[in-house]
Amino acid sequence: MFGPQVALYSELLSTGVRFSGASLGYQVGSVFGGGLALLITAALLHATGAGWSIAAYMTGLGLISLLSITLLRAHANAASRRQLA
């Protein structure tokens, strides 16, 4: 996972903000993706008493990831067209 992330960040961000942008993205993603996920799933299980709520939460996160990848691809395509022009 970390190898492709490095290549992705280096292509997305300009050299002036590449290091801080990659670091900020990684650190914020770690907090929200890793730290809060346990609290949210525990709260969902406590509130509903069923595993379906956790499955719905994970499905929602997967949909957000797919949307992000789609938007990222569109951004990368637009950036490469600008460089060719």
C-alpha cells in the first residue's frame, strides 16, 4: 500500500508542497481511518446490537473510496492534459 502511495503523491502534488502534502494526507488518513474506526464500530455495535450496522459502515467507507479514486483519476487526467498542452 505504501509504495503506490508515494508514487501517487509525487505525481499529484507540485514540488513546493509535495513533502508536507503527502505527510498531511498520510497522518490525517491514519487518524480518521485507523483511530476513529474502532470507536465508530464499537458505538454502532452498542447502539444496534447487530453486525449489520458495522457492515453498512464499512460499505459506506468503500463507496467513499471508490468515489475518491474516480475523482482522483479525473483530476490526474486533467493535469496530464494541461502538461501536454
